[in-house]
Amino acid sequence: MRWWRELGFLISISRAHYIARRYFVVNGFDGALTMLGLNTGFYAAGDVSPAVALSACAGAGLALAVSGLTGAYMSEAAERAETLAELERAMGTSLAESAQARAARVVPVLVAAVNGAAPLLVTIAVMVPLWLAARGVALPLDPQLAAITIAAACMFGLGVFLGQVSRMPWWRSGLRALLIGVVTTALVLAVTG
């Protein structure tokens, strides 16, 4: 349990929880919007099998996760190294064995994991009806419509979460996020229709 306390300490001194929270929302939103766009396009095209939609969503979700993981790691590691170097220059000493140096090594990994996990979790949720339909399970709703609904619910949920963070009414923040989904859906339908 010592490592857990150490991780909490490193997160606290680096204020990484704020960064991770932002990355989670931004990349989760990207994942939801991507899944919404894909499934809206599939629905507009008609006659796209659930298996094809499932493969496309899995590929896009995996690409978003890898992009989020690697991009956030490279960016955050560079930023943390620069911050540590500035601190060392200001103090005129090496901080290689300090808590700040440990945070500079650990925080990029944590932030990258959160950034990569967010779109992957959304993608998995959106893929559930497609997976069920591809396995022959009868659904009360068209699989693409169900996937669109789940993507929209994820966007609304992320909006609600942001409302809690900003102390805005949850419903207003949730509806604002959902409105972005509605506009995106209309744009996809206009382009593909």
C-alpha cells in the first residue's frame, strides 16, 4: 500500500489530477463524437451490417486510444522534463532524487493511461449493441440507432460531469454537450445523405 500513498503524493504535488480529468473528458468526448459520427454514417448509408460497423468502431476506438496514450505521454513527459529542468536551474542543484523528479517520471504514464482509456471505454460501451446484433441477438432498436443513443448518452454524461466540475447546473452542461452531438449528427446526415 506504500506505492498507493506515494502515487497519491506525486499526483498531489504535480496537480496531475486536474490534467488527467481534462484529458479524460476531452478524449472521452472525442471517442463519443467519433462513434456518433461513424454510426450516424452507417445508419444513413443503410444496409451496413453490424459486423462491419463493429469492426470500424473497434478500429477507430483503438486508434483513438493509441493516439491518446502515445500523444499524451510524449507531450506530458516533455512538459514535465522542462518544468523539472527549470526548477533545477532556479535552485542551482540537481533534483534527480527528489519527489518532483519521481513525479516527472510517473505522472506522464498516469495521464497517458487516462487519456488512452477514455475513448476506449466509450467505444466499448457504444459497440455493445453492434456486438449483440452481430451475434444474432434481436434488439428492440436498430443496432446503429442503439449505438448512436449510447454515444449521445456518453456525451450527455461527460457534460454532466463538467457541470459538476464548473458548478454549472448539471442539466444545462449535459444538454450543451448533447447539442454538440445533435449538430454533428445533422452535419453527418447532410454530408452523407
